[in-house]
Amino acid sequence: MIVKRIRGAIEMKYYGKINYTIDKEHPDIKYMKDWTEDKVLSFYDIYAFDDNYTQEDCINYIKRDLKLVAGGGYNSDHIHNVTFEIERCD
């Protein structure tokens, strides 16, 4: 587990998880042996923000970051059926 620290002193922690499917053009498809269009993948991380951020700012950042990671680090063009689980965990 990686804690991503955003700016100053840690005040708020969030758990963020993304669930998604990928299409055959995804850049990481070559590393998957059992890919199907319906296979649901997931990834989670823990994020830490200082108290200068609103809850909405934190959630928007987490969603963008998780989508980027799920997209292979390039963009989110090849991920689909995306859902998020985000909760504060201080």
C-alpha cells in the first residue's frame, strides 16, 4: 500500500478504489493472460491531504489519479464501466 501525500502536513486520509473493465486497446493488455471484455479489474490506494483541501477537491483528485493508473499511466481512454469506492479513513 502506498500513501500519496498531497502538499503539507497530513490531516485527512482517504481510501480510494476503482473497479473497471478494459478494452483490447489498453496498453497493459499484453501482460494479461486471462483478459475478457467483461473481466472486472480493481486497484486501490490510500491518499493523504492537508486540511487546505475540501472533501470535494480530495475526491476529484482521487478519481482522476485512479483513472490514470487504471488506464496504464497514459490516459483513461481504454477503461470502461468505472465505479469508485472512496471513504475517509482518518
